[in-house]
Amino acid sequence: MRREERQQLIVNLLVENKTVDLDDLADRFAVSKMTIHRDLDDLEQAGVLRKIRGGATIDAGTQFESDFRIRERQDHDEKVIVARRALEFVEPGMTVMVNDGSMAAVLGEMLLEKRPLTLITNNSAIIDRLKGENGITLIALGGTYSPKFNAYLGVVTEEALSHLRADLAFISAPAVSGRLAYHMDDDVVRAKRAMISSSTRRVLLVNHKRIGHTALHVLADLQAFDAVITNRTPDPAIREEFDRVGIPLTVAA
């Protein structure tokens, strides 16, 4: 079996199970543990996974978010539920910003239902899907392409956003705790903050599994958003905290 094929099978196992065991992989593929170590090193360097003692995981950590290619294959039904509720905030004729991320990519495709729209995005999946669509004025943000996030980021992206204004911005976050949203990557944080600053209204999209977790960088105070949408009612204590500080939490069902 070629190395590339074996590494793709490891990725497939991670999508299914979220973690893999070093010994199990060596037995499964009939190779040495050192070979599996090298495979995991390659995949970690590519940002696909993070190594842990005795194996690897794609679960997010405070400094790690899994590769877009993995995230787009996870929790699709839940993403559709959140995106469908988010779509209710959009009216034809609006200028809408959508950030990077696999949940945002699902929403981006749904925006075709609300044409005509002007859409501003750095999300490569949305750009590829919506370019050339009638009724969509697509403003594709340039910048440095990040394969890990499948998005354009950096100074060029932020400068472009400083010259634009949207009626509505959809921002996604991989971690929310207390009254703060977090992200692991500083380039992504700056792009999201630029979108927040360049929009009149803002909606935060977050998977319920990510509520109660933190990451390396503070992205924003939740009170910066007009609404926070998740896919399932969080722990009662967390819901109570949202209510206490007056943050509007919408559970898409």
C-alpha cells in the first residue's frame, strides 16, 4: 500500500472515530509503529490531526482545529440545521458577509435561495460554489490561501474588509465559554474581527458541542452579536449564563 493511500485511510478512520490508536494502526496496515509515527507526523504537519499519547485525534484543542477537509465531512446534518435557521436573518437585496469554516460553507450554498444578494466571503468553498451564479454579486476576498482552513487570510484580506460594509455578517467559532467566543488561529481571528467591524448586524454560528470550551485566542465578546445560533440546547447552567448576561441564544431545531 502506498503511503498516500495509507494516510488517506487514517484520515477516514479519524472522521469516523475521532481518535486512532498507534498500535491498532500498525496492526491494521501491517507496518511498523515507526512507519505509523511518520504518517501521523506528516498529517500533523499538514494540520489534519494532532498527535496524542499512543495515537492521534481530530478533536479540537486550545491550539488546534482540524483541517477543513475533515470538518466538512463531520456533523453535516447539524450544520444544515444551524444554517437553515441562520438563513431566516437574510432578505433579498442584502449585502452579506460569510466567514471561513465548514458550517459557513453549508450556509453559503443556501444563500442561493435568497437572491438577489451581494455576498462577501473569504471562504474558498463558497467562492467555488457560487461563482457565476445569477443573482449573486460575489466579492471574493483575496489574501494568502490557507489549505487548512480552505480560506483566504492575512493582511490583504483584512485591508479589503476595511473598505467594505455589509448589512449582516455570519461568523462561526470553534469554542464558546462564558460570554466569550474563541479561536485557535490568530490569522483567522483577525479576519473574523474585521468582518465583525465591517457589518451592521452579526450572527454567531456554533455547534453545541463547542459550547463550554475555550481556545488560544479570544475572538469576541458574545454581546458583539445580535444572535447566537446553535443546534441543540446546551447544559442548563450554560443556558442560564446566556440569559443572565442578556445574550440572545437561538436553538435551531
